[in-house]
Amino acid sequence: MVIGLLSALLAALLTGSATVLQALGARRAAGTGPARGPATGSATDPAPGSATDPAPVPATAPDAGEAAALAGALRQWPFLVGVGMDMCGFAAELVALERLPLYVVEAALASALAVTAVGAARVLRVRLRRSEWAGVAAVCTGLLLLALTAGRNGHGTGGDVLRLGVLLITAALLGAGWAVVRYGGTRRAPLLGLVAGLQFGVVGVAVRVLPEPRLPQLLTEPSAYAVAVAGIGGFAALTWAMQHGSVTSATAAMVLGETLGPAVVGVLVLGDRTRHDLTPVAVLGFAAAVAGALTLARFGDAEQPAGAA
């Protein structure tokens, strides 16, 4: 239990800090201001398609500015360190998923936004509003309540049906992401953020139901493929959402998709429970952590609030 909690907190710390370092590297590569151009939205940006919006870029046209910004960022050590921290954070997440209920791990991962917000305030000199400091406090309080009430993760595996189901859901979400890109219009960013969050949630569920990691069995294991495909699909959907819409709306939708779905599956299917029948306290902690993360949604991409500041 202790190892699982420490791993979940470590994953949040690494992921949240990685976002700040990647934004710092991108800003250094750009020389001044954020690396992203006007394509990255914010909570105050005009809606796509409005009279003040620039001419839309075709979805199939390569963005030379984005490619140049990425190439420049890859030459900056903070960006590369951030990428490495992301990978270490995912490894810590895997350890936590093996030892904790899904609702605790997913809430802890959402708390990475609090780490990003505090890091951006200190490193990138972003000024936090009072509501955002309250969000940081809510995340910390929620995680404390979850740590005090979390029981052992359930021993249910869902059987072959669930392991095949996560792969089928992954394929369906890939199709949903394609449909949103093509037909989403002005709601593209939040819808893609929701698709990304659901994909990341599928990763958590798939890791929980994954059998023993023995190579011959993994080659025919649907949940193993679901982990890889859902992870890549979620990253692609979230990246597209932040490049072509509001960072705040995309991140908020991602948080909801990533936390609520796995929590329900963990409790109803996999047998996750709280300690000593402290369910109301655990629900309160989960709600506080998620609500605090939603308050900090603009820090889903640290470059955006840094540029605004």
C-alpha cells in the first residue's frame, strides 16, 4: 500500500514537473515567448470560425512552424529532461496501478496539474489566481483523504471479456477521435480532450487486467495491445486538441475522462474498495482532487499560461 501511494505521488510529481521543463525548453528555443503560435488556444481566445479567427489551416497540411519549434526544443536540455521524467512517471504509474485502487491512481495523476501550476509559478513566473491556489489546496486535501481511506485494489480481473473489451473500446475511441477531427468544428478541442482522457483511462484499466508479463502470452494478450494503442492514441488526441483549440477546455475534458471511467470500472468490475467502510470520505477526497484539477485545467500546457503571463 505504502509503495503504491508513493509511486502514485511520484508519478504526479514527475509528470507535472516534466510539463514545466518542456515549456521552459520550448521558450528557450523560441528565444522569447512561448514556442507555440496562435494555433494554441486559451480560455479567452476567440472561438474557431469567428470573425477574428485567422484563416483555418487544413487538417492535412503540415505546420512548418510547429515542426521547427519542436526541433529547436529537442536541442534544449530542459525539454529532454522533461521527456525523460515523463517516461519515469509512466513507470511509476505502472507500479501504482498494481498496488492501489484505480480511483486513487487516476486522482493522483490528475493532481499533476497542481505540480505544474506551482512549478510554473516559480520557474516560468506565472501568476496564480486565488481560485487556482484554492485548486492546489483542494488537490492536496483530496489526495490526503484518499490516502487515508484507500483499501487494497480488488482481485478481480474481469476475465477474457474485459481484456478483449478494452482493446475494442480502444479501437472505437480511435474512430471517435478521427470523427471529431473531421466533423468536430468549434467543439473539437473539448471532444478530443475527452477522447484522450478516455484513452488514458483505458490504459489504466488494461494495465490492471494485464496477466503475468511473460513474452509468449503477451503476444496474444488483447490488453497488452490496448495499453500501447490507447497510450499513443490518447497522446495524439490531446496534442491535436491543444494545437487547435482551448487548452483549458481540452484539459478539463481529459481530466473527467481519465478519472471517472476507470474509477467506475474499478469499483463495479474489479472489486476496488475503501478501508473500513470509509466510502463517503473517499468519495469526498476523489471529488476534491478532481475539482481542484479542473480549476487548474489551463496548466495542461504550461506554455499557454506562461505566454499569457
